[in-house]
Amino acid sequence: MTTLPVETRGQGLVDVTHPIARWLGGVGIATGLLTVFCRHTSASLVIQENADPDVRTDLERFFKRLVREDPSLYEHTLEGPDDMPAHIRSALTTAQLSIPVSGGRMALGTWQGIYLFEHRSRTHAREVVLHVIGE
């Protein structure tokens, strides 16, 4: 098990596929199951297309329209106008991913990547916990 630090630049998707793949390559597991876990309530994880950046742009825009940053809509406003919307966006996605491992590599599809989805407006130091079981 290890903890992967992830620096964000505010709202958006941060590709964490390569650092996870590097770590997995060094643990010596050929076949198993990788768990990727986000240790935060205002950020999340998604598996998404990694070829066309327009997909990430569209996702970010959609979530901004879906969950507005309007303090008049929420009771929890002490941490800023982006905090409660960040919690809601996180609840709509996931904090944990399970990815099969085959041949010592993640069994992701051709166009799939793993992203930390930062839902807060300012930069954050996030942590993603990685754990693999197998042989």
C-alpha cells in the first residue's frame, strides 16, 4: 500500500494514470485487483477518456451546470461558495475505484485513464491511497 500525493490547480481533472502505473509496476503483482481510494470529501475519482481533452472540458462544464455554486442554495457555506457544491459533486462520482490487474498492468481500456476530479476552486494537496492484492 502507498499514498500518492496529487497537487491540483483548482477545479478540474488531474490525470493520475501514469504515477499509479509506475507504482503498480514496482510491486510485483501479475494478476490481482487494484484499489484506488481518494481520501477527501470534496474531490473524487473517475475513469474517463484520455485521448480527447474536450471530454474533460465537457465533464467539468456539465458538473458546474448541474451543481451550481450559489450560496443561497445551501446551509453549509462556512468554507466558501465552492465547498458544498464540491461535496455534492463528490457524492455524484466516487471515492474508490477497483481495477483488475493483468500481466502486471492495469486492465484499462485503450482510451481510459484514471483522474482525480478536483471540485474545489483553489489549489489543494490531495492524497490517493493505492492498494493491490493478487499474485
